[in-house]
Amino acid sequence: MDVILVPGLWLDASSWDAVTPALTGAGHRVHPLTLPTDPDAGIQHWVDAVVAQVDAATDPVVLVGHSGGGNVVWGAADARPERVARVVFVDTMPPPPGAMISEFPVQDGVVPFPGWDFFDEPDIADLDDETRRRVGAAVIDVPGSVPTDPIPLSDDRRHDIPVTVLSGQLDEDGVREVLTQWGAFADEFARIRDVEVVTLGSGHWPQFSQPEAFAEKLRAAVR
């Protein structure tokens, strides 16, 4: 199976380094991506980069998106629903049409990493100081419009693609309860015909805080 790994904001292909051995060891062909960093790039450029990787694969692919990368992989799945065997969302949810990732301060056309203190404590509680230092030293700026660009979705066949949500803290009941507060996100989630939620017991960055346990759960999700 070809597995395309899409990082969240401020991360590049190397953010998957601790995860890829478990996938390659299971016989998968793994493609961790670094998305376009040109300040003029938008969310469509990021989606197009993933679609190009989908088109280059011989067989149907599994798309994996962490955090803001979830919007990107869902956009790619919408563009190529017949080529995607499964979508895995890592501590994020399938977005509805027109949803954005989030808003962050833009400086000189880009969104710099805001620092760990910007995030809620449960998201970062399991990242020790050394991990924060190491990851923080490797972050990259995000093109300014990417986080707020609406995700273009138009093909309802995306709802036929099996979905796995690897949730940091919530089980399926918890996910569905939270989604009741998220408007159109709940509608999008309800329309997916085959969806499972796996609880990681982690913060928002399990690939850094618990790489071995996360890699095993991701390996199990890729099928």
C-alpha cells in the first residue's frame, strides 16, 4: 500500500521520521511530504501537491493527515475519491466544505510558529522540554493564506472512503459529543459511511511525544 503522510502546520516530511519504520516494516511504500512553502501558496497548492503524489502511485493510497494536514488530505480525497482506500486523521476531524484550518498572526506574508505556549495545555502536556526544543528548532513558516483558505470540496463520493480518526484524548462518543458544538463538522462526519475512532491517549503531537505507540496504532489503521 502507498501511504502518503501529510504534516500539520509548521512541520515538514521529517516530522514523520519516527513513524515511517513501522509502516515500511509492514511492507508499505511510505511517502512523507513537505508541502509548498512559497509565501504565495494557498490551500489549493497544498491539496494539489498531495493529489500529484496520489496520481503518481500505482495502486489506491492511504492518506494520513496530522492536524491542519487533515484539511489537505480531505481535499485530496475529494479530488481523487476513486484512488483513495482510506483517510486517517491524526488528532483532527474531516472538515466540511469551505472550512478553514484556523487563524494565526501573519507576518510578512507567512505564519511563523507561534511557540508552544500558544497552545492549550492538554495539547502539549506530554511534550518534554527536549522534544519541544528539538521540534521548535525544525519548524518552517507557513504561507500566510493557507490556514484561512476555505477547503474546496465538491464530490460526495468522499463520504464512501473509509475514515479512521486517531484522536489524542477522545473516544468515539466523545468525538461525536464535541462535534455537536461544531456545526457543519458534525454533518460532514455523519455523512461518512465507514468511520472509526481510535483513542491515542496523547496530546496533539503523538508522533513526537509517543512515537512508538503512535506508530503502532497508525500501522494498524493503514489497511
